[in-house]
Amino acid sequence: MGNKIIRVTQNENDLFTLTWVINNICNNRCSYCVPDLNSGIGYHYTWENAEKFLDKLFELHPKVNCSISGGEPSLSPFLPYLVKKFNDSGNTIGVTSNGTKTIEYWEDISKYLYYLCFSYHPEYPVKEFKEKVIASSFNTFVTVRVMMLPSMWDTCVEVYNSFYDIPTICVEPVRILDFGGENREAHIYSEDQLAWFRDKETMSGHNARSVQHLMEKRESMEVDSFYEFEDTNILMKSEANPVNFVNSGLTNFKGYKCEIGLKSLFVHYNGRIKKGNCMVGGWIGDIEDLENIQWPTDSVTCTDSICHCASDIAINKWAPNYDEYISGGVYSDSYLRLLK
């Protein structure tokens, strides 16, 4: 892997990414989670206004891929309607869930999803978790994201290993970052644990799985990006995993130009809208006030020292000195042709 990412380019430039934290209600109270995401008491906008927002978004952008999270999104009563609206309109949608619903629920809803990500939280193991993962994998791309809690490390590694050899399922070890949860030590890892992350990063098998039975669904929309590094290395598609980039400290894009807002939006659980998962560019509107949304028209300059979300990482962005790499002649002719 190269030593610094200098440019990220979406494979399908017309693709627009919507990230939606659909609620702040959850059946778990994980110690590393921000209480704001699991202590909600209700819903903050109506399905009617959410539909109007989506209709406007589909009007502005021909190809939209949506990533749904929470809270726990399956606790939202309008999640099935949202999923089917994307599917029926020819757009794509994926969901990240702790898997709390029944096997039958996931078997049904997974038919309409572009991907389904099950997050494993060691403090709150879910009944029949593995059965739900396997059942869903026949219908869509399934990833298991194991939250690697340092204090329950052996359990997390055991769960990670239990999915590693299943050929149709991706599994990712997730390094917990400091988001201000009640457990102030949840993001502090030993040297041996950090070394384990580095070893797993080089083992591309955990994110490159056999999904031949789903190739028609994959071809419906290209949601991948490729990553250019300072040493002229390029990682594309299954070789590039944003989770690995975060684990390895490669997502400091401060000073980069980034097309969040132009290629993406983020909807908060309270209905407010911003350009990306980060706060760069600030709030631009509210689902409940469609007429006054300030739709972005230009790229932003990143002001954060870490890009933590896979959706944001994959949006077009480039280093401030990117042109120097090109004009300096360090790239081969074949490489330059790839960039065009």
C-alpha cells in the first residue's frame, strides 16, 4: 500500500451518495457509542416529507446510492417503504444494522438491498446472528463489521475468524475511534492489538469474496472508487477498503479539495442535512423545509484531520499539490491514460 493517498476518484462520476442516519433509537447501549445515537424517544420527521425530499433528490441526480444507519434502522417503521422506494426507482440502497430483527425480516428486506452490513457488538450479542447473516447473503452483498472492543478482544477475534472462511461473506475488523462515548478507553489498543490490525490489513481475503450469484445486482450500479498514492501505487475496487485506510491512519485529507455536497449529502436523524458525514461545509437545510435547502454548487476544502466514514472517503478528492505529481513526470504514460 502506498504511503499517502493523494487522490480519490469515483469510478462512476454521475453517482450521488446519500448517507442517512434514519433514527437515534437503539435496543443496545454500547459503551463506545455516543448516547445521542441510542437514547432517542421518537421520530423527528414525517415519511411524507422524507418522500418529497427523495423525489427532489432523484430529480437532481440520475443515480443515487443510499447508505442507511442509526441508531438501529430496523426499528424505524418506514424503513421497508424507504428501501422499496429506492429499489422501485432504479436507485440503490444499503443498510447497516445490528441484526436485531428476525431471520424472516432480513430474508425479505435483503431482496431489495444493494448491500447489507451487519455490525457485531460484543457487549450485546444478537441471537441467531450468524444465521441471519448467511440467510441474507443469498440475496445481496453482506458484510460483517466486528467492532473490535479492546477489553473484549479475544471474543471479537473469535467472531471475526468465524466469518473469515465463509466464501460469500465479507468480514471487516473495525477499529473503534474516539467519538465521545461513555467508555473512554474503548479506542485505546495495545501494541499487539495494533499489530493485529496491520496484519489483517494486508490480508485482502476478508474483503474479496465470491459473489457470482449476485453479479447481476453488482452490475446495476458502480459504487466503487480508486485510490492514488504518493508512491504512484493505485488501489481499485476490491483491493481498496476504506476501513483499512482508517485503521492505518491514511485518511487525513486536511487541505484537500473534496466534492462532498456535489456528490453526496448526509441526513441527520433530526432531519437536518449537511454535505457529508463530517461537519465540513456545515448544515444546508432540513427535510421539513424542502424549499429552503441550499443545494451545493462547489467543492469544499477539508478542515478535518481524519475522515472516518467509508462513504466520505470514497467521494472525489485530491491533494492541494496533486498537479505537481502529474507535471513532475513521475507517472507512466499508461498511468496517465488511466486518469483520463
